[in-house]
Amino acid sequence: MIGVEKLSDFTDWTDRTTCVLIGDGAGAAVLVASEEAQVGPVVWGSVPGMSSAVRIKGVDGKFAQDGQSVFRWATTSLPAVARTVCERAGITPDELAAIVLHQANLRIIAPLAKRIGAGNAVIARDVVDSGNTSAASVPIALSKMVMRGQIPAGGPVLLFAFGGGLAYAGPVIHCP
């Protein structure tokens, strides 16, 4: 799993509502063959009615978002989708060892993690160190958690991301 983002190329540095939130980054996680399933079914989709909430706009091709709409959608609609990810993986949210959400900002991560219902899970909070690195945020946060020993071997981990056009996707994986 690889995620790379260079948002600085698309940043409107005069838009203080977005430029202070984002960063460039690259992250990867290596999947290896196993006799047991280590990656659950991926739940994915989009919200066409909100396609303009996160976008590259205009002829200058700059990143723009409607932060309040994204916040409301992420904190109210995504918990049910995340619970569906767990259900399809054959677990309940309270069995999660960790949750690695798209590192948009802590105001989204904290309530979303709470509403998923995974009270004992370690929550990735890499946005504090790396900023919102968009497509790279989940693999960066996951790799840091693994390197720090924050995820127990074999523990189920919810990965979940969303982005441009309000597309989203997520599986439950099991870390070695």
C-alpha cells in the first residue's frame, strides 16, 4: 500500500483556511503472503452530491475545500460506514486494536473514532506531526504506529480514508 502526495504544488498560499493544514508526504506498507486473511473486504464509495466539497479548482488548479461540509459529513456519516467495514471483516468495532483514519485534522479524527465505538483502540494522531498529507496520511500514520509498537501483533486495524470528490474507502487489516 503506497500513498504519495505533494499538495504544495496545488496549494493556494493566500487561502489560510487550507494552506496551514496540509503537507507533502509519502508512506508505504508492505503486504506479505499469509495463510490467514490479513486484509478484509474494502468498503468504498463516494458522495456525488458533495463532489465539490474537496476539489482542485479553477484554471490555476489549486486545492480547495468546504471545511464545514467535510467536517459535518465525516463526523456524522462516516461512523456508520466504518462500522460496516468492521462488520464485513467479521469483527465488532470494540475488537479493533487501532484505528488509522485519514489524517485530515484532530477535530474530525477524535469524534469520528469515538462514534465508531472502538473504545479500546489506539487512535492514529499523526496529523499533529505531519499535517494533512492527504493520500499519504494513512500509510505514514500506520507505519509510525507499527514502528512504535503501538499495535499488538495480529491486532485488527481499521484503515479509512476520504478525499477529493468525497470518495472514501477502508478495510480492516491485521498487522503482523
